[in-house]
Amino acid sequence: MRMDTDTGMGRPFWLALAMAMALVAVGVLQSWNVAMAILNLQLISALMALGVNIQWGYGGLFNFGIMGFTALGGLAAVLVAMPPVAEAWAVGGRGMATAAVTMAGTAAAIWALHRLIKVKALRGPAMALVFVVGLALTRSFYSPSVAAIEAVDPSVTGFLGGLGLPIMVSWLAGGALAAAVAWVIGRITLGLQSDYLAIATLGISAALVAVLRNEDWLARGVKNVTTLPRPVPYEQDLQGQDWFVDLSVRVGMDPSLLSGIAVKALYALLFGSVLLVLFWLSHRALHSPWGRMMRAIRDNRDAAEAMGKDVTRRHLQVFVLGSAVVGIAGAMLVTLNGQFTPASYAPFRYTFLIWVMVIVGGSGNNGGAILGGFLIWFLWVQAEVGGPWLMTLLTSGLQEDAPLRQHLLNVAPHMRQLVMGCILLVVLRLSPRGLLPEPRGRHGLAQQRNGTEHS
């Protein structure tokens, strides 16, 4: 039996209500601090799922490089919000700028040779010669500058720093940086078939993360960037305010506990506002002639090409837009954590889990992607708590030193992956199009045809 026939307003309401009640239950049974922490990460995860849904649900693009675009958003937070390291700029800034100019000049020269030299037998060797000379010249400036920058108090800095701007500016910068890199990647990979595109984007994202882990001058590599500025007050600052102490007395809560809840609530307000704005924009785009055209291309690429649509160009558009949304979410995640840790970007957390959110929620439906982000992250967090409890309950009839009991208790923290796999299988079996599937039918198909004809 399948459950994907109801696409009215009833199911979204009840699913949203159930998700809200689950968060309230966490607040009552565990802690309101825990509930608010889960909510903030749900909002960010929902934004990532929305970005993937724009690519897959609108255009049918199988992007497996979510990890890389998330990391680029985090890098933007460092480059925008951290103050510049004056000593590092003094010893290596000029050399790095010269290396950048040299690299750009080399790229421009190669492009010019490709355009100007018409004889193929001469074009290749000339471009190769310019590349080798330009690479050697760039490294002659780059390597000494990197060594000098990374030697500047490496336990604290050892990198160039950023612009010292408000960290919320980095959310826009994260989207812009991810979009720019996505444009370059899209120009190279969007001609590939879906499976090759997934492999290519996964490899490129792994390369991006590897650069962030090893180039200390850029963002301290595995040493991490900590003490990023915050867009909300610190808990200690709130606890020192008389009005806040009076408020904690009136509500009957310890000031330290209330301050943690208040700070997380402010984060949730900021993240929720961004999610609502992007959801509204995505909804308008999906139901515009452009959105109907994208779905027509997704459903029948050959027919769209036969009608004169530039499919590769449209795919590039949707690839850039979805990556920009993921980049914004990546910057917000670093803002929430207060630090940038390149080693933490793993494919399972920042690619597979986001895809599970989209599939379970319902690809092609923005509301479904957001619901999937909320639901899957909630279950991901609670599986870590419930796994040991469940294994203890199941093995309660065994002796304390029984090998089977010890083994099950040891593997209990890894139940997250098992739970995610089971949820994915159950949803695909009972509701293959997700909990909130994309509306289909003759009316929807007519809208798609009209969008293709008039776009």
C-alpha cells in the first residue's frame, strides 16, 4: 500500500504539527536548550535541503557535491567576518597578490592563444608552454609568501584573516562564493550524464575540502578558525544585565539556563527569517513560467530541446541557484558553531544526509524538502540518544558480562546510520515520492506545457 495519493493541505498541516509536538516533547522531557539547539540545526538543514531540491526537484541534476558548497559557505564566514592579520599581510600579502595576478595573467594568455592560434598543431604546444612558464612564475611568488604567512604566530593566527565585517554579511558572501564556484564547475560538468555528474561533483567537492584542510594561510587548515564574531549577544553578557536577571526571577528559571535559551531563540529567529524568504522566492520561481519550463526539461529533456530550449544553459542556472542556497546555509552553520573546522566536512553528513532529507520529504516540493530537513535531523539527533536506551532495554534479560550484550551496547552509538537507512527504505516503499510529493495531474502537466511554450 502506498501513501502518496494525498497531496492536499491536510497532510502538510498534520506533519508540521507532529514535528512541532516532537520538539516540545524534547523541551519537556530533556531540556529546552536541547530543543532549541535541534531547531537551529533543523532550520539550517532545511535550507540545505531546499538548495538540493532546487537542483534535483526543478532540473533533475544529481549533484553529489553538497559538502564542498557547504564548506565554501563556511570559508566565506571566515574571509568576511574575521579581522585581518596585519603582520601576515605585511610579510606575505604583496607576494600573494602578485601570485594571484600572475595566475590570472597566465589564464588570460592561455585563453587568448586558444582564440588566436588557428593551427591545432601549434595551439597545443604554445598553450602548454605558457602554462608551464606561468605556473613556475606563480609558484616563485606563492611559496615564499605562504611560508611567511603561516609562520606568523601559527598557534593563534598563521593566516591572512578576513575583512572584519559583520558576520551576517558573510551569509550573502557564502551564497555568492558558492554560486561563482558552481558556475565554473557547471561549465565543465553539466554535459555529463546524471551518474557521471554525481561522481564528478563528489570528486570536486572532496578536492575543495582537501584544499581548505591543507592551505593554512587561507583558513588555518586543520588548526581551525575559532572565536568567530556572533550576530547575537553572548550568554555571559545577558547574565550581567539587571533586566535579564529580573526576567529570570519572574519566569522562575536560572539566568544561565535562560540565557542559553534566549541566545538560541535569537539564532532561530534569524535563521527562520532567511529560510522563509528563500522559501517564498523558491515557491514563486517554481510556479513561474521559468519553473514550469524547468520541470518540463526535467521530465523530457529531448522534447524541450526539440522545442528550442537551451537545456544546458537552464541546467547551469538551476545548478548555480541551488549551490548558492547551500552556500548561505554553510555560512549560517559556521556562524552558529562559532568556528570553522574543515576536517568536519564529511560526505555522509553534508551530502548523503541532505539527500535523504530531500527524498523523504518529497523532491520537487519545496515544503517537502523543508519538512525532510526538520524530520531527518530530528531523528538523526534522537537516534544517538535512543540507541543506547533501546539496546539496554533489548538486552535487559542477558547477564551483564554476556558477549552479545556488550557488543550491542558498544555498537549502540552507531544506530544513526541504521535508522537513516531504515527510514529511507520505509518511505521509498510506502510513499516513493516522499511524505509531501510534488503535485501531479493533468492540470499540472498543462501548466508545464504552457510554461515551455511561453518561456
